[in-house]
Amino acid sequence: MKEDGLRMWRHCLLSGMAVWLATVAPASAFIAYVSNEKSNTVTVIDTSNWTVTKTIKVGQRPRGIEFTRDGKFVFVAVGDDDSIQVIDVAKQEVVDTLPSGPDPELFALDAEGKILYVANENDNTVTIIDVEKRARLGEIQVGVEPEGMAISPDGKFLINTSETTNMAHFIDTTTRQIVANVLVDARPRFAEFKRDNSEVWISSEIGGTVSIVDPVKREVTKKITFEIPGLRSEAIQPVGIGMTKDGKIAFVALGPANRIAVVDATSHKVIKYLLVGQRVWHMAFTPDEKYLMVTNGVSNDVSVIDVAAQKVIKTIQVGELPWGITIAQP
Amino acid sequence: MIRWLVAAIGFCIAATPVLAADPIEVGIGYLGRAGVKPKLSLVELPAENDGLAGARLAIEDNNTTGKFLNQHFTLQEVRLRDNEDVAKAATTLAERTGFIIADLPADDLLKAADALRDRGTLLFNAGAIDDRLREQDCRANVIHVAPTRSMLADALAQYLVWKQWKRWLFVVGSHDQDKLFADALRRAATRFGAKIVQERIFEDTGGARRTDSGVTLIQRQMPVFTQQAPAYDVLVAADESEVFASYLPYRTWDPRPVAGSAGLVPTSWHAAQDQWGAIQIQNRFVKLNSRHMTALDMQAWTAARMIGEAASRTKSGNPKAVSAFLRGPDFSIAAFKGRRLTLRDWNLQLRQPILLVDGRMVVSVSPQEGFLHQVSELDTLGADRPETKCKLQ
């Protein structure tokens, strides 16, 4: 009887704890890695309380940054060291280097996480790397200043944008040949597929637009433009793009306009503009898509956006000139 | 029957580019005067291929793009000797190319433009900064890529005013182009609220720019030349002829900064510019030419890139199509200056930010924050639409 009572009491306490945990603990306990282009560091942020837990020293000019598929490592392109460094998430330090080709900036991992495609700005090439063997598999000649990289949801095509050529190159991932080139507006920076493969969005920093490209016809079907009262159109420079998995809402970073455009991804209409930090650049969703984190280069911070509420809820100081961001399960 | 035939031919022509194996050839000429301009500083002496090297890099960039569009670009260089007739040379070059990038003095440029007026050749002024070429002497077949003196002067004045260095001691050289730059600086001072507290003329009495014990003499001359000035914040020098301005920094009687033709200098480009992805073009340029990229190189690069950009957008190498696109509302070009560059439709001047450099670093980029404009902040630099004297024809 006595023991039973104790068990019941314990049971009660435990289930109570569980309820308490479920209501109080943040739904998103993830970990975000931010590359700081000028300070040569990567900032680690715990998203359960939005605090910086660690600053990791990396090579020169870190920009493109991405978790491996298993979440155990983070790749960061250190352009001025002509390599991609590998951060061990458990140790929170650089443990290895990949042979990336000169001046790597952005890269894309294939679905299995085995092959890495790297844009080499200085060389007009895309380098293909076998991640496990740490070996270069080949190179693809593309336009002048390759930058944006995205792999189609079916894995069949790689999109690379070249900034001075002003094109999105469609590369067949099997033959590693360019199969189509789509002209977009000036200085294309970033490419993002809709998960259903119906559209790929390309941001043009200097052109000031986002081109919607039909991946089958491989032509521009629409262009999204942005207008912000009180701002000259030259200051509106789209760079990073984030889209929800259901393909309904997209967020576009507008650089020196210091704003994120929230776009209805079906109608392609801008719903609203969110004021964030200065020179907003790239972004990443938490895996549950409740939050979106964006890097603000000139104000040296990261803004946190509540995706459902479409509101900025928090700003976190990081290193100098934060550039890229990647988020995963801890 | 004939109508059917015409339609069929039209269809064949329209369909050809898809099937064509031969690329569209786009020839670009480069017309400049031989010889090197004198400079006080040995490190600033321009290379023989100054300007041309920038055009060459743009041809490479255009061809990288062109291989995806079946377009091929070539550059043909013509250097004029002292007494060579510019109109004749331009006409000969125009027989081979529909576009000419010109690095010519103002009068030569006008002669070339007038000689080519009826040919449909499009000229790109990469070298001459004279305002009159965009104002009373403007021509409908000349696009100006080089900034004007007044754009350069306004860019500097905006920064000096922002810095609260509003009292200028003004020193002007005795040559014609020094006076033109001085006029632009005076206009800028009035526009942006700076005050010239005193003006002095530095007479060019001749003499060599290079001597064995020059420094000793200069160190005696410059403090004396700048003494007994009214209270001032900054010495602004107009010396395009490279006679004295570079001798002024660190040698003024009062400890004051120098700007204008020495010290803090306004320019369209500098080898130290590394923002907005510029490091990539700087690296490409050094790799190709084994030297640093100058303002003239950048102006020529931009001109050749404008042609490449228009050719890829219009899928044509025809000067008429290219010209129409460049003048139209859809044209803009990315040139590593943090925003798109467009053409002023009233005088065909390329709008552009201006760098302020100290010889080693980019100190600032104008237009400065707070100088507002209803159309484009870039139009706070140089003569604006309401002031223009240009009638394009």
C-alpha cells in the first residue's frame, strides 16, 4: 500500500514533469552555425534560448556553410584559404579539410550527402568532390564568377548561377554536362527549388529581382520585383531565399534594403516586408520550420523570425560580417 | 506567291540561330593615342596597355558567357601616333567593327564621333572626363563610361562636407585642364555647402618631374607656398597636369589633410577596391595582365561588358540592336560597385558610384548617405537632367 502510494506519487510527478516540459521547454532545441566572413569564425547558437554557446576559429573568409546529412559535421567554405573545412559538431572544432578548388564560396550536397558540388568564383568552375574519399571527381566549366548552387529535388540536376555571366546553368548530375543556360537579371546569387520541382527561384542582386524558372522548360516564367516606400530601387538587392517545405511561403533577403520580403510562393506576390538588421544576406529554417534565422552582415547580428506570425522576435549578436547559416538537430 | 516566299524566308532567318553552327561574331575596336601621360609618382605611371588591358579582360568574360549563347567577341586595337588623323583612323576601324571603345582627348573624340555619324557605329568614351562632351558637345552616337569632372568633384565634396571639412584652401594649377577641374570643384563647393577660404594658383614654370635631389627642394617650397593661409580644414588641389599636387601631403605649413588631385582622390576605380565581389575581377585582371587594374582599365572593361551584356540580352551583335537596348529601360550593368549602373537617357552618361582613395585604400564611396535625389542618388553626382545643355542628335 505504502509502496503503491509512492509509485503512484512518482508516476504522477513524472507525468506532471512531462507536461511541464512540453509546455515550458521551447519546441525548437536546435543548433545553428553562422559563418562570420570578416572575423574568420563560426558562431554556434542554441535555438532553445537563442544564445551563443561557442565561437569556433576557422580559416580565412568563411562564407558558404552547411551541415552534413547525418548532422555530425559542418562544412564551411573558407575562400581565401582555397578550401572547405570540416567542423566536428561534437568537438566543435575544425578537424579536416576538403580539396575544393580555388576560392570556394557556396556549395551543395547531394541527397545522400556523398557528393559535394562547389562553386569556385576565381576559376569559372564547379568542382565535384567525393566527401568520403576526400577526392576531387571532376570539374565543370561554367560562366564568370559561379556562385549560387542548388540540386533539384529528384537529384537529377544541379543549378549553378554565374554572377557576371548572368545565367543559371542546368547541369545534368549524371553526365556532368551543362544541358541548358537560362539568362536572368544581373548578378544572380542564389537558387532555391520548390520541393515539388515545379519551380526554381533565382535571386539577382544587382538586377533587383527574383526570377521564377520552369525547371522543365528551362525558361523564366515570371519575375518578382520589390518596392519599398522611401527606398531607391538600387538599394533593393535580393540574395538569400528560403521556402517552406509545403512551397507556400518564401522569404527573400534584400541585402542593403535591410528587409526580408515575405512572398506568397503560389501567387508570387509580396505579402509584407520585415525590417531586420543591416545588409541581410542568407537564411536557414529551424527543422520544424517554426523559425527562420537570417544573417545581417553590416550590423553583425542574426535576426530570428517567427514563421507563422511573420514577425521578427529576436536579434542575436554574432561575429563580424555574418554571411551564411545552417541549422540542425543538436 | 511572293508573300509566301517572304514569309518562308522570314521563318528561316528566325529559325537559323537555333541551328547555326557559326557563332555570332561581335567585333569591338579600341582606339587610343600612343604615349604615356606624365605622373609625379613613379608608381602611378600608367602601363602601355592602360585601358586596353581592361577591355581584353571584358572580352574574355564576354566569351565565357558567349560560349553558352553562340556569340564570339574580338578586340581590335588601334593606337594613333602624334599627328595621325583621328577621323580617318576611326573610319578605317569602323569598317571592321560596329563598336569602338575610345580613349581619346575631347576634340579627337568629337572628330571620331562626327566622322562615324552616318555609319551607325557606336562609340564608348572610356577616357575623356570633360563635362562638355555630355553637355553642349554631346553626340547621339557616343556613350560615356568615364565619369565627368563634375561627378568626381561632387563625390569628393560630398565626403568633405560629411566629414565637416567645409573650409577649403584651394590651390589650382595653371594649365587648362587644371582650371576645368577647379571649375567643377568650385561648383561642388557651392552645391554642397563648402567654402573656399582662399584660392591660390600654382604656376607651372616648367622643369623635370624627376631629379636627383628633388625632395630637398620640394620640402622647402611647399611649406612656404602654403603658409599664411586663412583658417581652413582641408587643402583641395586641382592639378590634373601632375605638376605639384602630389608634393603637398605632409608638407603643408599648417597640419591639414590634402584632397583633390592628391591625398584623398576621387576615381572610378582603384586596385585596392575589394568590396561587392570586386576581389574577383581584381584577381582575374592581375592573372591576365600581371599588374594592378586602373580606373581607365575599369572604364574600358565596363564599356566592353556593356556591349557583351546587350548582345546576350538581345541575342544580337548588331550595333543598332545593342544601341537600342543600352538606351532602353531594361539596361543595367553590374560593375562591382554595390549597385546597378544605368545610363542617363538625356546625355548617355553612365551613372556610377565614385571611389575616394588615398593611394593605398578605398576610404569611402560616394554618393554619401543623406544626399538624396528623387530619381537616383547617383544623380547627385554631376550635372542632373534639369541642368543639362545636351540635345542628343
